[in-house]
Amino acid sequence: TVFTDHKSLQHILVQKELNIRQRQWLGLLSDYDCDIHYYPRRANVVANALSRKEREPPLRVQALVMTIGLDLPRQILNAQTEVRKPENIKEEDVGGMLVENSRDPEKVRTEKLETRTDGTLCLNGRSWLPC
């Protein structure tokens, strides 16, 4: 049983004419033996709870919403430190800028990263901001 707050989906399994989006939904649901039940938004507590579930945004998104202020060098340093942690380096290494060898993700390129006086890192002579 699938609960939805989209009224158009309640009859999708028996409709003769479907738009592109409905065809995509039907393709997804055709592999399953299920019933679709419509409940208005307020009554559909289960679907609302699942669709509103929050998760922590990836480091890339966190870096994009950084507030620029007087502590910008500290924020950059914190982001650089976080990305260089072994558990994050593989996921955050864009285009192989940091990892020297794909077989050994623990070996971070240190020769390309230069430290400035404020502690932030430069990559190829430019300020390095993690993506």
C-alpha cells in the first residue's frame, strides 16, 4: 500500500491516457503489487513524516552557504581541515586535486598545497576553497 497526498496519483494504475510524468511513476510502480491510496495532506501523517525527513547536507552544500564575515579565514581553514580528514577526502576530492594516487586515498598531495601565514592553504598559488 502506498499513501500519497497527490490526488492525481490515486487513479494512475487504471488511467488509459497518461502524461510523461505519470508514465514514469507507472514504470516505477509496475514492478510492485501495490495499491495507491489518497489522503489529504493533513491526514497523511505517514507520507508527510517520510517526505519531510531532514538529513545533514553534504560538505559541498555546507561550504556554499558559508557566511562571509571577519572570520572568513577561520571558516576557510575549518572547511579545509574537514575535507582533508581521511573519511571525507575520497568523497570531496574533485578531479583528483588532493589525492595523489587513486589506489591510496590516504596519501594527500602536500606538495601542491602551500600554507599561508593565516594557516589557510593555497593550491597552485591560489586560495583553495573546498567544493
